[in-house]
Amino acid sequence: MKLSKEKIEEVKKQIRRCLVEDSRASSQQIADKLGYDRKFVWRLKKKIHEERAKRLDHYTVNKVLAEFQDEDYEFGKILWDIINNSESSIKEKIMAIRELRNGNKELFDKMADAGIFIKKLGEIEIGKTLSSEEQDLIKQAIELNYGTEEDPNSTAQYKESNGSGITSGEDKQK
């Protein structure tokens, strides 16, 4: 019996409802109630528990990050008071700036480690395409053969087979 993804999601919702009613219900009890195979219900119940654990894990990480961010903000206010205080010594101001910078760096590192910032690796996003005018100008520039045609004021001999175009002689325009 092959079920579509939509039907599987519907069955997962039914299993979730059964788990809300009785959190300790076994796969056999749920299967009997819903009329599905015990192994099928067990696999979906396992997926539901994995999703819950993942959601809880993200919730915990975000909660801890939020607390750390709040602490960093409060410390930052105190450090800015020290930095802006005219009675603070230069040494105290430098230490406050250093601590402020380190606190922000630690917060950024923790957020990066938690996956808050997502990098797109290996993908190049093309924002703006060239207009037809810009494309024509590029084609014209490519079609120009700089240094491949002889200059009547030069004693240099040009040959296109050597790459640079110049084979011998000196340019009179020096």
C-alpha cells in the first residue's frame, strides 16, 4: 500500500492527535485506533518524535542565544557609560572598548555556530542583466583588433600568429 505524501502527512496529524490524548500510547494502540499497520504507525510516530526533538533543540538554542544577547546588550550599556565618562582613565576606556568588541564578537560567533547566518555556497546570483546597448558595446570592443593592424608611423612589423602582434622593430611614437 503506497500512500502519497499528503496522505502520510494526514496520518501523522492523526497520530499527533492520539499522542495529545494519551502521550504514552503505544504504536499498537494507535494502529488499532486508526486502522493502520503497527510498523507503519511506529515509523511515523518515530518521525514525529524526531521532529519534536529537533524543534525543541532549536527552541533551546534560540532561547539561550536570546539570553546571551540580552546580557551582552546590558553589559554594552555599562561599557558605553565607561567609554563616554570623562572621568574614566584612558586605560579604563581602552579596556571597556576591548571588552565591548570581544562581547560582540562572541555573540556573533555563537550565532554563526547556531546557524543563524546561512551562507549560499557555490551559487552565483546574477542580479542585473546587461541591456542591449551594453551588450552591443561589449561586442564592438571584442571585435576591435588592438595592435594587430600596422601603424604607418611605426617601423614595427606586425604578425598575428605570435600572440602579441609585434615581431620586430621599434615603435616611432616613443
